[in-house]
Amino acid sequence: MAITINGKAFRAKELVTFYGLTHHDVSKICSKLGFYPAMRVHQLNEQQILGITKELADLTIEADKRAIIRANIALKRSTGSYAGMRHALGLPVRGQRTKTNAKTARRLNRIERRGFATDARAAQGVNAIEQLNQHLQGGVFGGFKNFVKALF
């Protein structure tokens, strides 16, 4: 686990800081082990802490969860689905507006979450437009070829 837990400041309900855990998952873990989510970690006994560790080991969290998400996005991109195309272009995927307020999607789709380092490729000397043209020549986004060329 990559997260350091300070016993006096960390409450059990703050286990959602682990990537992939929701509040619902944490409340299920706490009820299964028999303590309140608002308890601080230093108030838990050794068995409860070992129980939390065992439950977290059984769940898919942190790097494993991120790898699954990257694999799903790569699958969408390789099959040429509409969502995959939106990921590839760095646009919102789930139908949000793009006239304004698409900055978050552009930022999130630019980082390594996509599984493809667009910025690193540009740093290696490959132009983004050439990349897109090479991808369009492959036939994955054939119907959008003229649309994308009009953008550039």
C-alpha cells in the first residue's frame, strides 16, 4: 500500500483515500469487522487492524484498479468505439457539452490514465497531427477523417 496512515489523525471512514474504494465499501468493511467508521485508527485493536488489512488485500485497489481502467480505455480505443474516439481526441466521453467547460476532460484525457503518453510522443519529435493522420489512415475512425482534418 502506498498510503501512510497516521493513527491519531486518520479515521477508518477515510479509507476512501485508497483509489478504488467507495464510502459504501468502507462501511461494509467496518460493519463486517464490528466497529464504527468514525473511530480513529489508534483506537482499533490489533485484530481489527489485521482484519482491515486482510479485507483490503482481497479488494482490487490502487495500481491494480488503475491498470484495469487503462486496459478498458485501450480496448475502447482499439475497437474504434465512439467513447474510444473521444478518449483519443481528449474530449468528454459521456455526453457533456464541449462549447464550454471541457477543460477537465482535456486535462484528464491527456494524462497517463489513457495508457498512451501523448505528451511524451510529442517530446520525442512526433507531431500530434501526424499521429492523428497515421491513426486515421488505419481506418479506425474513417468516418471522422474529414471532421478531424477540418479542426486542424
